Amino acid sequence: MTDLPEPYAGPPAPVLDGHGLRLRAWDPESATDVDAWLRGHVDPEFRRWNTPLRDITDTTTARESLHGKAAAMAAGIGVTFCVTDAEDGTILGQVGLNAIDRVQSSAGVGYWVLPEARGRQVATRSLRLATIWFFARIGLHRLELGHALGHEASCRTAERCGFRYEGTLRGAMWEAGRRDAWRDVHRHARLATDPDPARPR
């Protein structure tokens, strides 16, 4: 039987620099980080396309959620980056890895951008930067990305970052604001062997 790669066992997250961004760990004890995490999850545009497993509605639930992300990192089953501006450290959004499956060497990718940072390709730049690290350091073969049908901005981000469209999954995501109704999902994926779209061929 082939030995599986060991889970990443460094700090909560390394610091990644590139594309005018800095990706770092979220700090559950930082009021600034907790406020940004909360604003990201109560934003109407975020809630239009996402229904989290647990509601994040105030400072307490936002801090609890960030502690959960740190625990997932420590357990080797997830990685969550705070996306910031490389020059002034302003928080712009989030990009992360979840449901790491070391048997199948795969994981899911997700991201969101705060309202004031939209229109600057923050999601594209952060996903490109993080994807390189996910493949190189986590050692995964396949990254999957799903978004609700109709979320064209997320679809464009996926394609710009080399996540090819693979099909539509029926009823694979909760409807906005509900946990008793479902909607279809576009499935994208990128393999470690796929060419990097950011590099000339």
C-alpha cells in the first residue's frame, strides 16, 4: 500500500505573497479579523449564493467559526487563508481548502470577497496564489470547486484559475437561506497535472 502524505503540521497557515496580495492565518482573537469574518458572512451577496452549515450572525458566532477553522487546520482537514492587501494589510476576503481527502488526494476549494473589495479580481488572484500552495505543500492531486448555478462571477473566477467545468450536479446545494430545499451546482476541478493558466505556454 502506498504511504499517504502527512498532514500539513506547521502554524495555522503560512504567509503567502503574490499578485499584490498577502495570504495569512485568520486570528480568532483579533477584533478586526472577527469583524471581517462576520461581515463576509452576513453580506447579502454572500448569502444569495451560500448557506453555511451554521449561521454566523454576530461576533460570538464569528469567533467560534474562526476557532473551528483553526481546529480544522490543526487536524489536517482544512486550510483557511485571510486575503489581505500586500501593501496596507487591509482584509479583502477569504480563500480556503476544506474536506481534505488524503485517500483520494482531493479537496474542495472555496472563496469570498468583501463588498468593498469586489471588482478588483481579488478572488482570481487569491485563488491562483493559494492553488499553487495547495498542490505543492498539501500534495493533492485534485481540487474541486462548486458554485450555485447562475453565479457567473464565480464561474469566471474558476475558469481564469484553470478549474475546468465538468458538469452540473442536480440538487447539490441548499437554496439561499434554506436547509430544506436544494439547487443545482456547477462543478469545476483542477488537477495537479493541469497547466497553470497564469503562465505562458
